[in-house]
Amino acid sequence: MPISYLKSHIAEIARDLSESREPLPINQNGETKFVIMDVKSYEEQEETLALLKILALGNREIEQGKFRDTEDVFAELDEQ
């Protein structure tokens, strides 16, 4: 969708984005330059990225040997 369409139809686009929750690519000179999305979709995407970062960090720590066996953790909890 060209950027000129965005400028002239912003209210309609905002309504459609809220309903469809699909991102909308915006073209400039024949190339996609921007993607717009509704706030709720953006927030959900940010949450997903944060969870993926946590998983990647956990995997990295496992690869570095920075973990404890579950049996040891549970045994320690039982002692308390």
C-alpha cells in the first residue's frame, strides 16, 4: 500500500487494523519501508520477543553448564 493511501485513509486503516489485527506493509517508491499494526498486536509481539529472549538466555546458560539437576533442587526443597 503506498504511503499516500495511508495519509488519506488513516481513520479507515486504523479501524481495519483494530478489527483484523493484521500488520499492514506501507510502500514508498515501490519498496516496503514501514509496517504498521494495532497497539494490542504490538504489545503481544513485544511479550513474545521477551519470552524468546528468556528462553535463549536459559539455553545459553545450559550450554555453559550453569544449571542444577532437578533432583538436587527438589532434594534441597524437601530438606527445608
